[in-house]
Amino acid sequence: MRKITIAILILSSLFIFPIFSLVRSDENIPDELSGTSDFSKVDAYIAREMKRQHLPGLALGIVKGDRILYLKGYGQADSSGRLVTPDTPFGLGSIGKSITATAVLQLAENGKIDLDAPIKRYIPTKYKGAEFITIRQLLNQTSGFSQISTFSNSLASINDPDQDALEKNAMSYAKKFLKDTKQTEHPYRYSNANYVLLGYIVQRVSGQSYGDYVKEHIFNPLSMHDSYVTFNEAAVHGLATPYRRIFGSNVPYDGPYINIPGDAPAGYLYTSAKDMSHYLIAQINGGRFEDASVLSPEGIRLMQTEPVPGTYAMGWMTGHIDGLPVIGQPGGSIGFQAQTYIVPEQQLGVIVFANVLDAIDADWPNTHIITTTRIASGVINLLNEQPIGGLGLSISQKYLLVNGLIILLSAWLLYTTARTAKRCLGPSSPDNSGHIEISIKVISRIVLNFAGLFIVLILNTTQVVPVWHIATIYQPDVILWLKTMTVLMAMKGSMEIIRLIRSNWHDKTSK
């Protein structure tokens, strides 16, 4: 969900003083982690990063083998001052794709789904592409679907009732992506559409709604009691308030697209650091948490294995943190971001949640790296007594760089507009020195002044470029600045027209 150009209109900063609440620490730390047995270095690191990155609240979970090593909430869950705890739900974002993959693999292990069968077997659709694309291709994101093409569907589905949204969204993706009439091999290409269709297949094959299936077969066995499949349900049970960064300040958000029910299997589930720790333990221990098993060890290995290195497994991607092989996935939705990592050779797992997200949190052009990605990486390095590594720019530094450009552009446009206004509204030159010849150059300059406003109107009123609407949500301050500048340019163009008319009228009357 994922990355838009950023710019800021005014410079401001917000100083956050985190309030920490220790919930659980395990005294019996393995030898290789004994250097951080009191986790004071982790606490100090997170406190520093929360201040650098202006994070309202954060939740951390660390697991080792079949045990939870550390759970802690930091900062505030909402503007009332409510503290974040390990039980506070956050948006899971795309990390939820692995939960959908778990559900599909459960049904496969029960003989209800054939991973190599075409999806036509499970989805009632007339489109030819459903005869070629398999369940496995959806899981590995090798169906050929694209991410940018999903935006218009997501935007159109926000008003659908929860019980109908998944089916309607899945069938809209089927209509969009399954029209190919020839079987083609596709490389890995990330798309939410793959996992929306998988969630719908879970619903049809199981005979339960996607949400009910996940609760019964994943959340309940793993004792994930603070995990939810709808935004409203999570909100009733203490969901952290999502924030956006508006001109550098964190502002609570409760507007459009905060939840997209039709995209639930791809990124709109809600859970806590404690619950996610249970899930990571199952992922590390062959599908088992305490006395419950949600998947076989073979199923877990399949989930975590990419068909081709550097592509996509089934809800997970591989990578390295300072040479250490890891499995992980970032997640983001409006106002929420998260990062989870598993270090297989150490049986170590880390989950980090935060309740603010805008496009500026991404590292450009590596937009899959967000603020919580860097924090989770730093935690793993600390646990291994390694240098934290590059922290990247702070939010204040990013805003400072962008603001400099914005201020320069704004100052230039204000200056040229004021100069045009002076020439337009001032008295006509008696010697006709202000005469303007009508030429292609003059007309082009006037048209250019109106072009920005025309483009913005088209983008706002149509779905020609759906990413524009996503940008409006994920970086509203920049979009507001762009709209203001286009209006100013249009005013400048209007004054250029008035000046041209006055010049030529004065020329005619003086003859």
C-alpha cells in the first residue's frame, strides 16, 4: 500500500516524550543474548528513535524459540494519554498476508485446496485467465497482477458492507486481471489482488467468512485474543489511534480509507505485539505454539521458502541484516506501520508496531524500508551485540530538506505572481512601453499557468491516476501545497490575460 512523492509547506516539529511501561521480561536469556539481558540498551535505543522519528506510540515483541523474551509498550496510544501496552492492537498491514497464506495452506493440508490447481476450480468466473493461474502463483505473487492497478478497486470498495466487501472486491480483481486468453509465465510482481483473491478462496472453500475462519483456525489456537479482522471491532477493544504527519506534527486521523474491508486478506487485520509474538513463535517452531498447532513443519517451510531467491515466499520475503539471513515483511496502512523479522538460525523473532505513517516514513527509492523497518533491524543488531548501523535521516531532517525546496519554489512563484499583479493592476504606460505582442510564446506561458489547475481538477474528479487519491491520504500536506500552488499559478495566468488585453486595448485606442 505503498509510496508517494513527499514535500512539505511549512517547517514545524513535534517533540515527543515517550512514556514507557514495562510489561514482561524474561530473566533466563540465552547465552548469545546475555549481553542485553536487562534490555536497557533496547529501551534506550527505542526511546531515542521514537524522539528522532516523532512516533506517538510503539509496541515491541521479541521471541526466542518457543518463549517470549520481551514485550513492551512505549508512548501513547491516543491523544488522551492512554499508554501503549503489549495488548494494544495496531494495524498489521501487509504482514497480514502471511496469515492469509497460513489459512490457504491449512486448507491445502486438509485436502480442500490443491496449490497447483487453477483458481477456476475455486472461483466462479467466466474469465479465461482463471484457467491458467494457480493458487501457488497467487501465494508467490507470480500471477502477473500489478499493484498500481489495484488502487482504483480499493478506493471504490470502501463503502461496501464488511460481509459483502471481500467477494465484491475479489470479483472486481478477477474482472480486471483474469482476461488473458493465453497461459504465460510471470515473474514476481507484488500485488494486493493476489491475496484478496486468496482470502475469497478461503471463504468459499471453508464455507465460513474469511474473518470467521481466521479467528477460529488461527487467532484462537494461537491465543491471539487481541486480534481482529475488522477496524470497528479493533477500535472497540482499544485500537491505537492512527496518526498522519501534517506539516511535521502528528495529527489523529479518522477519515476515508482508514479501513478497506475488501482488502482485509491483503493488509487490513489488527493485532497486538503480544499476539504477534505468539504467531512468530508458531512460525519459528514448525507451526506450534504451546499445545496448539496451526500448520505442519512442512507447511511452515513452504511458507518461508521463495521459489527463486530474492522474490516472494508466501507472505514472507528473505533478506539480510548485516549479513545475517532473515525472513520478514513490512506492513503499512493509513496511520499504522509495522515490521517483523525472523532470524532462522537463531530462532529469534522481532515485531515492531507504530501508530503513524505517511509517505515520508519511506526511504526513497527503497520504499519497502520504513521507520519500523529500521527500528526492528536495530533491535536485532543490539540483541547480537552488533553496531546498530545506519539510522537514516530523522523525520525532522527529511522535513528540513523538503521544506527548503518547497520554500524556494513557493517564494519564486509568489514573487513572479506579485510582479505580474503589479504590471496588470498598475496604470498603463503612457509611452506604450508595456505593449505585449500576441505570440505563441505569450500564449504558451498563459496556458502553462492554467495547466496545473486543470491537471489537479482531472486527478481529483476521476480515477485516471488512482495513486493521486492515495497520495492525498498518505501525504495530505504536500497535496494541499500542490493545490495551493496550482490555484496561485491560475491567478497569475488570469492576470497575464488581463495584462495582454489591456496592453492591446491601449494600443488600439492610442492610434
